[in-house]
Amino acid sequence: MNHAYGSAPTGIMNPAEVRLPTGDHFARRARRLETLAERHPPLGEFLAFMARLAAAQQVALERGMPSWQPAPGAFDLALAHGMPPLNAQALLDDIDLPGELEALLAALELHVGEAQRPLIAALHRLPPQALRRLAGQVVAGEAGEPDMRGLMPLVAAALQVAWLRLVPTLPHAPKRPQGELRALCPCCGSPPVASLVESDPQSSGVRYLQCGLCATQWYFERSLCTLCEQSGKLDYLSLAPEADAAAVGDPGVAQAEACGDCGGYLKLFSRALDADAEPLADDLASLALDLLLGEEERYRRSGYNPLLIVEG
Ligand SMILES: [Zn+2]
Ligand SMILES: [Zn+2]
């Protein structure tokens, strides 16, 4: 799984435009979630479960063999034309969806409490067509039907594993997306979960968007709305330290890049403030910020985190 595609040509002035996820991605996310679970006691149980889920994703990724492999050259045309080669909607019928879900559940089953057992049992019983429909809703960012909603985060987790399997099958990393695709993942076409501002010497101060599905990161200019590309009415909002301490136990590093032009916001995590920030994990740990912005009804969330159901 380890591969060097997309790694930085190391030079201070030349940060990588696209960074593909590494083979230990879920293991690193699991460690981050464990840290965050300790740091934010009110969310501790939720984040600890998400840590176990990420650890199970790592096991499933390493154990499972994909039953479907893309044909050689399958992605050349898309790569040459700057289209996402691993388009999520397009490949849903190609990947082994039931196999991916079973691999994840097998890895998770030993580590869940009684509360989650009915959920796992329901997923085992899910007919293939129903699973396919849920998967379609997950990649479309839809909330789904109320009675099926509880199953969606685990289906989403299985899809994340499937896409992390696909990324290393690319002959090379895609280029940074252009034009109207600029804010969509250059690998799979999904929206970003959040922004990450780097602090390492090669890319200090560089902003990357991270894909909610396949965890690919791509360069995006700072101080520019990722939704409407205006820059005039951007505001950077975070929880006031005292409010945050009451709500989640510890002042976090989450900021919302909120745009007065289009009314959307995307969270931003700075590695200068916390070197271990991982956008998807830190997004889960900063739900208090979403609640605050939701209450104010000034801005709507744009971040795509398939492990969260956001009722629109
Ligand atoms: Zn992606
Ligand atoms: Zn905007």
C-alpha cells in the first residue's frame, strides 16, 4: 500500500499540489481519535467508538483483497483530461460493496459494545440492493431515510476503505483540479471534509483540502472561499475558549472559514496550532462549533464527512 506517488518534490517553494493517503492512514486517524477522545470528555464515548472504527478500517484495508481490479489503463483518459479517475458514483457498481462491508464488520465486531450489536446485525442482514442504495446516498452526501440512517456511517466507513484501496491503483497522482472542479477531490470527485494548513518546512502555511471519502489532499489558496471563490467577506470563527471549555472540555484548534458571500463554511485546522491535526478526526471532535454556527443560522456547513449524518 505504501507508494510515493504525489509526494512532495522537496523544495520550500514547491509544495506538493496533490498528496495521496498513505497505507497507514486509518491507523493514524485512529490514534488521533483516541487522543481527541481523552481531550474532549463530553464527546469521549463517541470519539472512542470512532477510533475503534478507524482501527477496524485499517484491519479491513490490510486484510481484504479487492475482488475487482481496474483494467490496466482504465484511468488514463480521466487523468489526461483532469477528471477524477476514481469517481465515486461511477465506480459504486464496480467495487465489491458487500465484501467491503463484511470485511469491516468482521474487524469491528470484536470491539463494539452491546449498544452497537443490533446495528451490526442489521447490516449483516441488509440485502445487496438496499446496501447499494445506502452507498449511493452516502457518496451523494444525502441524509437518507430516517429508519436507515443509523446504518449509514458504517456503510460510509466501508466505502472509505474501498476508496483507499483504489487510490494506489492509479498509475500516478492526478494533477491539482482546475476550473469548476477545483474544490472537488482530484481522485474521486467528492467534496472536502475540511482544510488543513501545514506547518512542516516544505509546505509551511500551505492550505490543503482533504477529501472526505478517500483522504487525498490537494492544494487550495488561502483566504479564498472554497465554495464560491470569493474572498471579500471571509470570517474565521472559533469557539470562545471559555464557551469551548464548557462545551467540549478543552479549547480546540477548529476554525470555521465562513463566507458572507455564499453563506457557507468549511472548517480549517492549523498544524501550527496542533501538529497532529487530522481533518476528518478533528472535524468529529469539533461538532460543538457546528452546533454553534447552526444555532446562529448565519452559515451552513459545507464539509463532507460521510461518518456524520447531517440532516439538511
Ligand atoms: Zn477523494
Ligand atoms: Zn463563499
